[in-house]
Amino acid sequence: MKTLDIGIAGAGPAGLAAALMLSRRGHRVELLERFKEASPVGSGLMLQPTGLTVLDTLGLLQPMLALGSRIDRLYGADAKSGRTVLDVRYGALASGRFGLAVQRAALFNTLHDAVRGAGLKVRTGVTLTGARVEADKAVLLDAER
Ligand SMILES: Cc1cc2nc3c(=O)[nH]c(=O)nc-3n(C[C@H](O)[C@H](O)[C@H](O)COP(=O)(O)OP(=O)(O)OC[C@H]3O[C@@H](n4cnc5c(N)ncnc54)[C@H](O)[C@@H]3O)c2cc1C
């Protein structure tokens, strides 16, 4: 497979995970983040089985499990009437799946540490504005270009 130079817009969970996946496939990857410092946004997250499968593929599931709380059932009731409005069990899915409640910082730090550990470049303070197609490649454009 041809080795590509890949620029990834944004060092959020998706960008960090994509960078790890692509670099493990042998591509040269650089993350471009508009914030001065890559950091988590928001407070908590509920990771679904799909996201947990991605973390497992990256070898990061065990550290995340240690930092989160397993969810086997989602239950909600109307505060006044007590009527059940939501009752979903992960056990209904195949192969013992479950959700995981984590702090955003825990997810971000786990992925960001792995990106740093892999020696991947994260360029901060770069706001991407678009992409230009040049011959056989696309070039990401920032506010300076
Ligand atoms: C209130 C709230 C609650 C949520 N709860 C959940 C939940 O429980 N479970 C769940 O799975 N999801 C939840 N989500 C959705 C979750 O936030 C997103 O799925 C997740 O953050 C997406 O990750 P991402 O990496 O794609 O984007 P983001 O986390 O938004 O990261 C994008 C990154 O790209 C950078 N960026 C953006 N534009 C540019 C640019 N032009 N140039 C350079 N850098 C750029 C940003 O600064 C940021 O760092 C919630 C969202 C909100 C708002």
C-alpha cells in the first residue's frame, strides 16, 4: 500500500483515534488543531459499544475501562408520574456488550498520550479553512494561506 502524507483537521477524539489508526497503517500523519493547546471540551461522555470496539482495536480499552463506569442498563422515568419512558439493556445486544460512562478528559488524555507516545505531530493554533486539490493530492488550507 502507498504511504500517504495525511493531515487531520482537529485533535478531538475522532482526530486522535484516526491519527493512531492511520499511522499504524504506515502513513505519515499530522494533526492540525485550532486551539493553542489540544484539550478536552465538555464534561462527560457515554461511550457506546462501537466506540469501545475502536478503543479495543487501538489497544486502549483496558485503560479506559479502569477510568470509567460500566453501564448495563439505561432507565428513565417521568419525575411526576413515575411512568417508565426509557428502559434499554445492553444485554439484549450480542456478545456481552455494554456502555461506559467516562469523563471527557479521561478519553482525551488516553488518546492524546497514545498519540504523543507514537511520536505523532500535533500542530496547534492552526485554523483550517478549506482544501485545494493539486494534481494527485489535496492540500489543507489554513487562515494564513
Ligand atoms: C452537550 C453534549 C453532550 C454530548 N454527549 C455525548 C455522549 O454522551 N456520548 C457521545 O458519544 N457523544 C456525545 N456528544 C457528542 C461528542 O461531543 C462528539 O461525538 C465528539 O466530541 C466528537 O468528536 P470529534 O473529535 O469528532 O469532534 P470534537 O470533539 O468537536 O473535536 C473537534 C476538534 O477539531 C478542532 N477543530 C474544529 N474545527 C477546526 C478547524 N477549522 N481547524 C482546526 N481545528 C478545528 C476543534 O477545536 C476540536 O478540538 C455530546 C455533545 C455535546 C455537545
